[in-house]
Amino acid sequence: MNIKIFEENFNDFFNEWDLLLNRYENKNIFFTPIWHKLWWNSFSYQSELKLLSVNNGDKLIGVAPLMIKDKCLKFIGDTDLFDYHDVFIVNYADIAYENLWEYIKNLDWNQSIFKSLPSDSKFLNFLKNLNDHTMKIDILEEDSVPVLNLHNNWEEYLGSLNKKRRHELKRKFRRLNETSSLKQYFSNDKLKFDSDLEEFFRLLKLSSHDKSEFLTKERQLFFTNICKELFLQNRLKLYFMEIESIKVAACICFDYNNVYWLYNSGYDPNYSNLSVGLLNKALCIKDSIELKYDKFNFLRGAERYKYSLGGEDEKIYQISVTR
């Protein structure tokens, strides 16, 4: 084997990176080059790009999307807009990670902070077992990620919930279905997508003060750009619930690697008595079951509704390495 590490740029490396992900089993939407590139264009500020390719001879086998700012080495992006980070290498893992780490050690940094690593990350496992007495390594559990393993049909899904949660969900659906002109659908009209996205932002900001504060102009622009890109790739579904032709709830799901990823949501508090936010998400789960997907990932955060809908915790981790 002949492992080589190169520093890349987004424009020249984009297509190779995208093709590599097709061969990576545990890929998710946050590992894609488009997500990283759009974030970099919006938020990189004074950071130095360290987009590393891992190669066996002339064959690309891995990507380490890194940057350095203020002598701190970290993944491109942060926890506000990325739910997962990782170094992903296809095959050749042990020797490839060893060679990559030797390259990383020679970069100009005092501390490395690797956030949002999934529990099955090979890079996480490599760092856990790193035997280097010149470095101080700290590992912490960063957050919970509730995930639902999907069932064969809606009735099986309901049956998998405990008695209390199943009863509550059915009761809320009965009350909702008593309203007139109820409709749930996803946006699929290219000509209307911009206006639909504006409706999503309106509902997001309405649903809570924290979400309204979160949606800065910069983040809204990032959301707009990434949503448009993924919509054109058929990797995004923007769901709405309407009552009497009024949009009362919305959520964004990413359709990627046979998993539905619930990224963000909003609702009109004037309709909270009908649990429109929760039930809009439940209908997204129903859609993913009917499409025969494997999982419904609620993404980071331990909000109560995720467990009410059957999510079970997985963990993401953070590792810091100090010289």
C-alpha cells in the first residue's frame, strides 16, 4: 500500500468527494461536499482550509474535511448546522488513519477539537486507542441523537410504542381529523419552492423564541442555499400541514441513504391545541414507512417529542487532543 495525503480545494475536489461517498456505507447528508462547501462560503471567516484527501496510490480512499482557526484544528462547520462530523475512509482503515494522523500532527495547531462524531466512527475509535504520550486526549459524550428503526407498516409502528404513547398519538390524531379541510403534503413544485421555503421560515420563527433567535440572516441564507441544492437533487422534502388552506406546520426531511433525517420544523402556536407540529412529524414517519426506508433519524437533541414518537438514543462524541 502507498498511502498519500494531499491538501485539496472545493472546486477541484468536489466531484471526487461526491463519488467516494457512494462507496461509503455509513454516509449521511452532513458528509456531502455541497454541505461543506456552502458552509465554508458563508462562515469560514479567518479559517485556514485543510481539506485533506487520503489516497492509496492514485486512488482516493478517504476525506478529512478540516480547518484551522486560532491554532485550533477542527472539522469544517460547527454544531449549529452540522449534526454529524467524521473522517471517512473506505477500506484500508487502520494504516490509512495512521498515515493521516501523522500528517495531521505536522500541521500548525495547539489543540484539535473533533465534534459530533457518531458512535460507530472509525476515526473516533482510532483516537480512543491512540497511544501517544505527547498528547492529552479527552473524550466526552456531546449529545443524544434519537433514532427510530422503521417497521413494515403504520400499524406495526403504532404497536411498537408503549401503551401510553400509542394512546396519546391516536387521541391527538382523532382530534385533528375532526377539523375540516385537513391536508399534509410535501412541496414538489420548483416554481413554488422559494415561496414555500419562506413559509417554512415563517413557521419556524413562530414556533419558539429560541428558533427565532437561531434563524439569523446568515443562517437563513445558508438554509436557503442548501435547501435549494438538495431539493434539485431530490434529497429534500419540505412537508406542510394545512387546515382550511392555511399552512399551520412544516418540517424539512432529508431523503438520503435510505434514511429520513428530520432536520428542522416549525408550527403556528395558534393551532397548538391540535398538536399540529407533532402530528406533522408523525405523518412524515408514516411516509417514510410507506417508502420502505430503514430508519427515521430525529437528529441531535433530546426533545421530548422525539421519544414520544418512538426514538431511541444513539450518542455522538467529542474528542479534544492537546499537545
